[in-house]
Amino acid sequence: MIENASWGRRILALVVDWLICTLAVIAIYGLDDYTTTGSVASLMVLPVFVVESGVLTWLAGGSIGKLLTGLCVVPADGKLRKLNPVKALGRQVLVALVIPPLVFRPDGRGLHDLFAGTSTVTFATLRSLVK
């Protein structure tokens, strides 16, 4: 069985991702538009987050926040292979819905991980899978 990463590190990764996506939206729309009440710019952070984290999880094994905090997403069976892109994106849509990650099994895998057949692990755990 794969040891899943701690909730603290996962939450830190989520905060890092959210900040990066917020900065990207501000860079595109501008701070004035982002801070204006009812602006579309403030609503764009969530889709940017879903796309950023979904695509990078598929291509690199984790979002920017996960990789910067020493985490990655791997197949739950421990056999290293590229994730299915549809499942990687679907996983992030479930994360964006908030509730699926909060409903989890004793091993720490939430509904988003169960859907995608994945586990979030530390780089140390990843190294042990490579051996």
C-alpha cells in the first residue's frame, strides 16, 4: 500500500496553486478589473486552477503547488505510468467542487483520487516506487 501525503502539505500545495492562478488572472485582466465587484476576472481563478492543475498533473505528475511542496500524483496501484488526461482533469474538477476531497477513506484518498485511481504522495515515496 502506498503512503499518502499529509493533509497539511496537500493544503499548502492548494494554497500555492490558488495564489499562482490568482496572480495569472491578475496579470491577464489587471488588478483593477480583478478587484471590481461583479467582475468576470475574479471568477476566472477557478477555471484557471482546474486547467493548470489538471494539465500539469497529467503531464508532470502534479500541479505547480504540489511540485513546489514536494508532492506528486501517482497511480494508486504503485505502478508508475502517465495518468489518463481525462481522469486527471476530472480529478481536478472534483477538487474544485470541494466536497469530494473532504470525503475520504482511512488511507487518505478522497473521492477525487478514487475517481482517477490516484494517490498523492511525497517525493520520498515516489523514489521508493522507482526502485
